[in-house]
Amino acid sequence: MICITLECLNLQRVLDELQDNSSGAVSIFIGNVRRGSVHGNVLEIYYEVYKEMAEGTMRDIEKEVFSKWNINRMAMIHRIGTVKVGETSVIIGVSSEHREESFQACKYAIDSLKRRVPIWKKEIFTSGQNWVDGVSLGQEI
């Protein structure tokens, strides 16, 4: 499951997607908006996306994960728009027969998403706002 959405993320939906009777391991990464930033106390984050390109890159990452590890299922969802402190902005899940594969695949997926997927974030503070460095459309990915 690859999904970019304005809706609040639903962990149970991801767990249901990963359910597979041949899987003995499920690894989940949940990214939440945190208050602290090098620029001050965050009130919320605004995520902006080039949706078609982002979904395509996410599908590429999914294919890579399936080719590198023996996994059964994978889910990668990212929220866009305004996300408040404490709310979830990204969930990645992987199910596999054994834990080591699911751990490695999940880590690879989130690291690849952060590095390659064209989703930009703007931190909003009481004193202003700041776009956070991210993927450039001209960047080699």
C-alpha cells in the first residue's frame, strides 16, 4: 500500500494491510511531529508534495525493498497538509517471515523516503515559519 493523504493516519489500517499468516515479524516506523526544532518550538508542520512524482518514487522504493529482502507485505503512507505537534505524519510497515528482514527493510524504506521523495515541510512557530531542507526536484535520486 502506497498512500499520500490529507487524512489523519490510521495505524490499524496499516496493520491490517501487513497481515499475512506466513509472516512472523512486523516492523513499523511511525513518524510524529515533535515540538522541538533547531529554530524553536514547533506548533505544526505543513507538508507539501508533488503527488504523482512522490507516489512514483514511493513505488520505486517499494520495488527495491521487495528485491533486497524476502518480505511479504509493505505499507508506506505519508500525510500532507497541516499536521499538529503529536500527530503522525508518516507510517511505514513491513511484514516478513523473520524479524531481521523486516527491521532492515523498514529502515531502508524510511531512510529512502526521507532522502528521495519530493515531500517538503514547513515548520510553523509562534514567531514565524521555516522551510526545512529536503529533496530538490533537480536532485539526483
